[in-house]
Amino acid sequence: MKKVISIIVAIAMTMTLFAGTAFADPGKGKGHGQYKKFSDMKNHWCKQTAEKMNYWGIIVGYSDGTFKPERVLTQAELAVIIDRLLDLRKNNDDDWDDDWDDDENYSKVPKWAKKAVKKGVHKKYFNLKRFNSHVQVDRLNACVAIAKALELEPVTDFKRNPFKDLRLLNDEDFGYLLALYEKGYIKGYPDGNFNPNKLLSRAHIAAIIEKILEDKEENETGDKTAPDWDKDAYVTATAIRSTSVDLKWSAANDDVEVVGYKVLYELDGNDMAIFVSDRKVTVKGLEENEKYTFTVEAKDEAGNWSKNGPSVTVTTLKEDKEDTIAPTWPNGSILTISQSESGIVTLVWPDAEDNEGIKNYKIYQDGVLIKTVDGDINNVNISGLAEDTKYTFRVRAIDEAGNRSISLVKTYLTN
């Protein structure tokens, strides 16, 4: 038993030292860092974000050339990240005593994190009595700390709740989460939940920090002109089911660039909003045989929102009938393949069509299923391919009932 305990202690000490190598460096700040390519981020969804974090000096990589995107943050690491974020946003001040070496209250905080933790306690986004440097941090506590550090006002009107699993939180925490959500800094999972108790990884904190810093840059552009819409702008329901609706809409106009949209509607007397970057969305969690009006508004790079977006009114079905109709491809649809580097190809295909909506796409390589992606994704990277070799790829669309389309097929010779 003593041997087991010794091993556990040794592992904990190793992980603490390992964390320090990535956070002891105070960071060089924007414009003075480097866009470093990490060996473990080649095909990761957070690749570019990780490179930005390293450039900004907020979340740097490890000495072995990795970023470790799925590694969970500790409270001490979160403190350092927030401190660096505030430095870049110029929200930090030095109007307090930073002689923390003589403060016994911080004796259990690692030296590389002490200054950041004391700032957090001083500015009241950390509570020292509840702070434990080596404890892993969950999504809720991290987001509440970030909202307080940014000096956001908690939302007090709870009519608009974008998350299905958060109403049991206390009002203050819930208000801070809504404040981050309304700023566009956080979003939930595809199932509509936020998962407040899920531990926060380096990749996900990087994504939040990126949105915050990009929002700061947008607000400094001086652009006060909101996007607008053409007179013939439209929203259309491409599939209507008993509890969900697929929507698509025309593009809004802006003097710089439209960067996102929100879909507004009412559910059970509450105002709801879904934020997306594309011009299509599946609205889930609706009631059967109910009338809904969906309005779309557009956001530009400076954070201005339109106010005259198009709307559509639909009535959900009474019940889902058995669906036996398979998805189809638009006329002239083809599977395109390109290669940007050795061993990796990119497959791109058009949206399939279905009376009930597309659930996912299945990708096959030489007859073997290798990947499944959600129905709103139209491309995928395939890696690990040999040079100068022919491969045959197929893509099939699957609807909610499991009906399958015919395959889009293409054979490709790698470079």
C-alpha cells in the first residue's frame, strides 16, 4: 500500500513540475512571440489557436515541442493564463503590494504562479479560501473567474437561457456565464448542454481566450456601422420535424465583413439565441405541433449587430412519422480531393438533401469506414497515406432515420 501511495505522490510531483515548464515563462506578449508549430497539433481543431496562444505568450508549449491540447488545467495554471490575458488587454494594474514571498497565505502556491494568484485574489476573481493550486479546474469555475476578471456585469434577466443544464446554478454564477455567452466568448455542446462540471482542457481555454482577444481588436477598429440586409433577404426551413428545424438564410451585408449570425426565437416563454458562423443551423429541443418564428441577425468584425434581419414562421410536426426516404445529392454533385502536404488529403463534398435533414456523413477509404462527421460538416482531412499510391474514397449521407444516400466516389493518386 505504501508503495502505491509513493507512486501516486511521485506522479503528482512530476505533473506539477511538468506544468511549471509551460507556465514559468512570463510570455513575450503580442508582436514579440513566435508562431510555433507543435508536433502534436497537426490535425487538431485547435491548431491555429494554439499557435496564436504561443505567439501572444499566454499559453506556451512544452520543451518537447508539444502543446498537449487535451491536458486539463490546474487552478494555478488558470491564474497565470488570466493574468497574461489581462496584461494584453491592459486591464492589469500595480496598485497593490506584490511582496508575496513573505506572505504565508500563499505558501502552497508554486512560485511561478504566486504573483498571478495574488492579483486574482486582490481583484476578487479568486477566493483564496477556495483556491487550491494543484486541483484541476472545471468549466464553470474557470468561466466565472474569467468573467469577473474582465469586469463583466452578470446578466440578471434569465429569460434567455441557451443551456439546458444550467438553471440549477446559483444566480450569480449563472449570470456570469450568460454574460460570457452574450459576448460570444463561450458556447455549449451540440446537445445544448454547457457541462459546467467538465474539466477544462488547454485547447478549450485557448479557444475562449482567442475570442476575447479578437473581440478586443474588433472593438478598437472604430467601426460603428452594423450589418444590414437586402430587401429580398430570407430565412427558409429546409427540414421540419416534430422537435427540430433546419434553417438556412441569405447573406447579410457589411462595409467590412460579416463574421457571424444569431438565430432568435422563443421557447416556453423564454427568449432563445443560437450563435453560428455559417448560414445554416439545426434548432433542436422544440415542442411538437408548435408554431415558432425564427429571426436571424448578423454580426460584423467590430461586434455590431444588425437589427432588421429576416424571419420565418414554421409549425413543427405532430409526431415523427417513419422516414423511408433516403438522402440525395444535388445534380452535378462530385467529391473533390486535394493534397496540401505529403500523406494528407482533403475531401470536400456538397450538402446532401433530405426530407428530414442530414444526421451525418460517412467516409470510406478503399471500402473501409474511416470517419463519421456531423451533417453540417462538408470536408475532412485524411492522413497517414503513402506516397504515389491510389486510394478510392466514398462519402455517403445518412439521415436521422438511418437511410443512406448513394456514394460520391473518387479515386486519387497521392503525390
